[in-house]
Amino acid sequence: MLALALVFGFSVGAVPFSLLSLMTGTASTLENTVFYDIRGPRVVLAAFVGASLAVSGASLQGLFRNPLADPGLIGVSSGGALGAIFVIVFGASLGLVDWFMPYALPVGAVLGSICVTLFLYAFASYFGQFSVVTILLVGIAVNALAGVGIGAFQYLADDGQLRSMVFWMMGSLGRATWITLLPAIVIMSICMVILIRYSRTLDLMQLGEHEAEFLGVDVTRVKRGVILASAAGVGAGVSICGIIGFIGLVVPHLVRLSLGPSHSTLIPGAALLGAALMILADLVARIMITPAEIPVSLVTSALGAPFFLWLIARSRPV
Amino acid sequence: MSYRIDDVSFSIGSLPIVRDVTYAFETGSMCSIIGPNGAGKTTLLKLMSGELNPGKGQIYLGHRPLIGLPLKERAKLRAVMTQNSVVVFDFLVDEILEMGWISGSLERFNQSRSKVVRECELEDLVDRKFNSLSGGEQQRVQFARALLQIMSRAEDDEDHFLLLDEPTANMDVAHELNLLKVSREILKESVGVVVVLHDLNLAARFSDQIILMDSGCVVASGEPEEVLSGKILSDVYSTPIRVERHEELGRLVVYS
């Protein structure tokens, strides 16, 4: 565990360095500005978003007792995007006080994510056990519904709003500035700390909900806590960089393969690996066709989707 | 301490599953619940464990009603082994065992763990993945986990109950007998055992008390000699059953 953490810690640190040398070749006078104002926040954001998505994914998989739960697949991310877009389109007409405006977007996204997760949970528990099929089908429905909502907002939006909406749909880390970053980072950190503290309980939940209750776990409270924390973490991430798929699905699986399924190692491991992978994905997105960049969710989905297929293929015989 | 069921009924919709059951289970005694399929045995156990709430009546642990007890308190007073043993992710057997330990020092855990592993003959299984085990092996692990929950209580003389729902359903004869022997041994530690069993011979051999259920009601209860009569059993199971005392073995034997 420690060794892995060191390796990931190193690669997390290594990326800005390689970037730095990349920069020195072209314009070394700009180096400081670029590093502190553009690359810096961007890498920090990537780390936090990656960690937050991976931790939320790991916790949701544990809670739903279903290895295919991913914030993107089951609609939590699109709920967040819907919330964010709602704020973009109607924010001005909501009559919010000025100081609140920078926070309105994250709050909208967080609320959107929480609504979707609660709906998902209520819907799935109403029909008894969460089977893999139910949860994915419900996720498709939720994503479609969110798509309808987003489409409707697109119709209502003006030109400027439309541009920022497209950006949300594709996912990008390019808008990171320290000011917009801070509230989201605070929310994501709090959520991750909360989720880490649930790791023992999430382990017990794997025996079954009733079995966990027999061991003294207040399952209802745990469900509420994990759902709110993971949805808020995802929502906060979505509010700054849009929908980024598959990190929440792939990372927990990779960590489970190397460290085992116990949440006390899984969740911190997912945070580290999620951060590392996200930084790398963003790096790829930036240097593939310099000076332009491709949306980072293209990179994560290009890696994640085949992995998802492999997961399904692998779980068939069981 | 006693585990008291006081005039409890439970129905699903309009279909009664358990009807007006009153019974008191005592620590230091092993009680088997027997009866045909659909008699309400498992439901009765679920009512006792708190998984289901009775539609009528009350269940008491000692003098305290179960329904008012916080889950943490309940966990200190009773351990449950259900028929469900689905674990989605690939946990090791050792990790599953550790989940049963709800409080107490690491030193005591290690002692209790090695004792349980020895008694349940899990030496060869502890390092394996739980999901790679057979049904019977998984049940042995779940049983060991329930034992560890009992052992994690603060004092050995603190009262505790162990509720087992068909714990031997998939086990071979040797492990079946071993599980019930181990269950009998922990009775000494001020523990009471309540077990749903299908095998009448196992019930005859290991129980202090037997409850015979049919269509949600308790038809007969008492010591094995009182409950296990050919006449009552043939009646309840609607199939000819003979019960004889085997002099050489010194216990009742049930023929069907």
C-alpha cells in the first residue's frame, strides 16, 4: 500500500515537472505565469476531481453492492450537469445576491447530483435488490431524462450560455482558476474525508444489509451519508469541469485488483490512483493535438469504455 | 437472560406467516425450531433477529423490548447467521471473519480468531477468497464469523444469543456434526442458541428444547422426548414417521 502510494505520489508530482521542461523550450519568461496560473490550478483540479470521482465510485459500488456503479453510468454526473446548466440559464433571473454567484454553480451541480442519487436509490430499493441490470437500466433512463432536460435548456439558452453548456457536456479542466477552484476543492475534500470514515461500515455492508444491521450498523444512516457525500463530491467536480466518465468505474476496479476489496485500503488507494490517472488523462488531452486540446472526457471514455466491456465480458460466467 | 416472544404474529398482506407465538428461550440452552416447509420457522427467527418487525406482540431481550434497542446494543446481545451469504467483491475468508469482531482489543481478537478457526476447521480456508468456496464452506465461514461476534463481547459471562437459520443446509455430515457440537460448547459461556433445523435426527441429538411449528403456530414444544413422537410428527409432516429410542446410542432416532 505504502509502496503504491509512493509510486502514485511520484507520478502525481512528476507530471508538472515534465510539463515544466516542455515549457522551458518555448518561452521560459512565461514559465512562472504559466505554471502558477494555468498549469498549477489545472493539475491541482485534475488531482482533486480524479480522486473525488474515484472515491465516489468506490463508495457507490460498495453501497449498491454492485461493481458497475459509476457516477457517470448511473446518471449522477448528468444530474450534476443538469443542475449546473440550470444555474447557467436561469442563474441571472433567480435574483441571487452577488457574493453568492460564484457558489451558485457548484451548489446547483451538487443539488442535481444528490437528487439523481436519491431518486436512483429510492427507485432501486422500491423494487427490492439492486440487480446489475436494474441499476444500469435506471441509469440509462436517468441519463436520457437528464439529456432531455439539458436539451430543453439548450433551446432556451442564448449564444454565450450555449457555449458554456457545450463545455460542460464535454468535460474539460481548462477553466481552472484558483478562485473558482477553491469552493469545489473544499467540498470534494470534505466528501472524501467523510467517505473514508465510512470504509469499515462499507465493508460490513458487503455481507448484506441485514447482516450489517446484525453487526450493529445503522444501515439507513450509512446509506444516506454515503449517497449525500458521494453525490456532493461528484457534483462539485462536475460544476468546474463538466462530465468526466469512467474514472469512477475503472479506478476502484484497478485498486481492488492490486489491494483487495477492503474499503479501508480501497478508498484511499482510489483517491491516489484517481488523481494520478486524471492528471495523465488531462496531459494526453492537452498534448495530443497541441496547441488545441481535446475534451478530457474523450480520453477517459476512450480508455474506460473498453475496460467496461471487458468487465461485462468477465462477469458473464459468474 | 431470556429471549422472550410474547404473543407475536406476522403476516404478509392478508396471509398469516406466524400466528400468536409465545415462547421464552433461555441462555445456556439450545433450542431447535423444526417443522415442514412454510411453517414459519425462518420468519420467526427473522422476527427475533429484528430483520422483521412483528405485526402484533412484542419481543424482549431480557426485560427490554427489542424494538426499542439501538442496533449497536442488539449486536452486543445476539449474533445471527442467515441463509444469505452473497458477498459481491472478492474478500478473503480472513477479512470476512474479522467483520464479526465488533469490539475489543487486537490481542483478544487474535486469540479468539485462532480458537474459532481451529474449532470450525477453517485452517485451509482462511487465505482463500470467500467467493471461491463451496456453499458448505461459505456457511462454515459465516458460522465462524457469528461466533467471533459473540466472543467480541466485553465479558465472557455476559449473556448472548446465537440465532442460526438452517446453518448446516449445504454441509457434509462431519461438518454438520461439528457445527452443532461447537454450538453446544459455547452454551457454557452464558450463551443461548436458537437454531432452525430440517434434520430431525440432528434436532433430537443436540437440542435441549424443541419447538415444532406448523402453519405459523407452535404445535408442540418442550424436551426432545416430549415433542418428537411418531404420532405428532406423522401428523404435522403428513408422512409416516417413526421415533425410537436407540439404546446403544442413548438417544432418539427418527425414521421416515
